[in-house]
Amino acid sequence: MPPCTYAACICCAEGLDCENIVLCCKGKGECLCCLGQQCCAADEGMLGPGMLANESAICELGCVCCSCGLKVPDKCCNSWDRCLCCWNAASFPFDAETSYLPEPVCAMYFISCIPQCGCCKPPLPEGKEFPIMLDGSTPSAAKGAPEPSSEMER
């Protein structure tokens, strides 16, 4: 079952993803000039200690399982978090390339009306997935699945 939306209101959404369960929690986000990451999952590396190399940040300081930094603001908010089978995301303004939510969403109690009408609908358009790793990789890439265009070696 793909990720389904439990509740959503315009630029933020939350739901369930029983295919990609994260032990503990992880997430990444930015709000105006602040940015940060947090991770207590075993499949991720440490986020410090010390200054982190981040080209989009003025500075970013890491402390084992979290990091905080400053950047030149270019959007109001853009973030995602995962904890066990739950996820949440927020994006404003919307952008199909860099936002976790590329368009407005509306749902309550697993019944969605935007972007698709129905029960247990995914919040993202077909072919787009939420990241599962802090480096931005999607669930299929995180599990080591081959790209659709690559051939299998014999």
C-alpha cells in the first residue's frame, strides 16, 4: 500500500506509510532562514559534531543526532519527517522540483479531496515519492532497487 494521507490542509500533510517503516525518527527541513536535520535511526550516519559542509547554508552546526544552521531565505517552509510508519510534510510556496508537497492538499480522516478525491489517496502525484533517507533518496533507491532504465547484468 503506498503512502496514504490521514490529514492535510493546503501546505501541510500527515499520513501513514506501512511499506517504509523507520525505526525511531528522521527528518529534514527549512523555515525562512533556519534549516535543520534530525535523525535517531540506525541506517543513517552521524550529523556531527562540528561544522557541517553544506553549500546552501551560511553555516550549519551538527551535534551527533541533529543539526541546525542558517541560510539565505528562499522559501517560507519545506520539510519532511518520518517516525515508524507515520510521515508529515510541509511546503510553501509550492514548487514541483524542490518542494516535498508540489501542490495544495486537503484531507481529513483518510478522505482526500485535493489533489485526488477518494479514500487513502497518496499526497503526491504519480511517480513522485517522499524521501526516506536524509540524503534525499526515495524508498526504491534506499532499498537498492535498480533504476527502471538500467539493464540487469548476466
